[in-house]
Amino acid sequence: MAHPDELETLTKAFSGHGIHEQALISILGKWQPEEKKSFRKGNPNLFIEDERNFERWDDRHVRLLKHEFMRFKNAVVLWTMHPWERDARLVKEALKKGPQSYRILIEISCTRSADELLGTRRAYHSLFDHSIEEDVAYHVNGSERKLFVALVSAYRYEGSKVKEDIAKSEAMTLSNAIKEADNRKPIEDDEVIRILSTRSKPHLQAIYKHYNEISGKNIDEELDIDLRLKETVQCLCSPQKYFSKVLDTALTKDTDKNIKKALTRVIVTRADTDMKQIKQEYNNQFGVPLSKKVEDTTNGNYKDFLLTLIARGG
């Protein structure tokens, strides 16, 4: 009979984000057949028993475990890539997976600098013999296509100068487009797309401020009617707030495996950029340090690697 503490440790090693490799080695390596049998009997969430009393792995959990074992490898591979290659491959994967992953297109096109996004486009040429623009236009259907092509094609001014009168006028343009949402989706409005895909981030932050003054509400609150536009505005105007929410969702227990992947993506891509600000924002929003949440939720080498990257931000 396996010791209860060992059973609990092993069950935890198979749960969460990543696998506790050391626990598997130290416990499973010494267990006798009867101890392994008691583990199978005591974990109906992992093993199922047929009409012949034969305990076997639940096939669904085998598939999930394969993903969990891969998390550490995937994080290391992404981390060691050139950032341009990494973003190009993330874009390609998002286009293959479809609408459930299109937020990655928004993240990359809206939170990178002009030169970083240009580098990603160059890397995409080299890797896939296509342009990002043509693949986005080919794969994305419906009202999102025009916005996404404009975003990935952008090369924004990165200076600090902002013309407040123009920013105020464009805040009114966005306000009117949102008010007319019942007649025409804001994401289909050419002026909305022009503003979001060409204006500098300081200019867009000024628009954000003026919008609040005009309508008495934050623009991202008003954009609950359109998730893609909301994500676009958040990534452009308040990326740390956006990434904090993405991380918290990815760290939720029993969340979907595709949502879990955001944990690796965000920490790896932001570790050398704005991780310090993301940690501050996460603590403000959720009342717990990001490192503590990762410590409590993840396992093994994967956990250690993520905590190392988080610590780089200071």
C-alpha cells in the first residue's frame, strides 16, 4: 500500500501546469506493483476501471499529460529563439489554429515596437516564403480581416509629440462609431481601423483620455460589444493590464489547454520588456504577487524556469 503522503504528492505532480519531474522520479522509481495499483485505484480522475476490473489510464488524461510534459521544453525553445523568429512562429501557429488564437495576432502587432514588428515580418518571409500580410488576409475571414491586416502592416511613429486637438477629434470619431454599433459594427468602420492601425501609442493614449472625458467611460469598457477591438485598444493603451488578465486566466485551475499556453507565451515574450510593470499591475488587480501565483499553480522544471524569467524583471 502506498503511503498517503506519497499518493498526495504524486497526484499533485500530475496536476496543474507542468509536471513535477523530481517527485515522479523519487516516488515512482521505488514503488512496488501493489503501490502502483493503490495509486490507480485512488485516482479515478486519472484512471478508469472497465467491467473486468482492469484499471487503465483515461485516454483524455494521457493526451493532457503529453501537453504538460511538453511545457518546459516549449518554454525553453521559445526563450532561446530570436524574438523576431519567435513572434513569426507564434503568428503562424495562431493562423493555423483559427479564431480562438487570433488574440496572438493582436498582441504581437500592438505591443511590439515598430522595428520589432518589422523584424517579425522579415523573419516570417524567411521562415515561410510568404508575408504575414498575405497569410492574415488569406486565413482570416469576416469583419476582422481588414483590422488585422492593417495592424500587422503598421509601422508607427514612436516619438512623444501628440496633437491634442486631433486626438480629441478622433476620440469623438470612435465614440460616434461605438454609438452607431447597432447599425454598423465599429470593426467595419474605416476610420476606426485607420486610427487604431496608424496612430502612435502616445497619440492613442491621448485619445483614450479624451474618450473618457467625452463619454464618462473608458473606451475598453464600451468595447465589450466587440472583443477584438477591446483587445486591440488594451494592447495599445494598457498592455500591462491586458497581459495581467491573460496570465490570471491562464493560471486558473483546470483551464483549457490552449488557454494555459498563454502562460508560457506571455512570460517568455515579456521577460525582457515590461515584466516589472506586469508584476506590479498583476498584484494591483489580483492582490497576490505573480511569482506566488505561479509558484502555487505550476510544477517542476517548468515552474522553476518561469520563476527565473519572472525574476529577471526586477
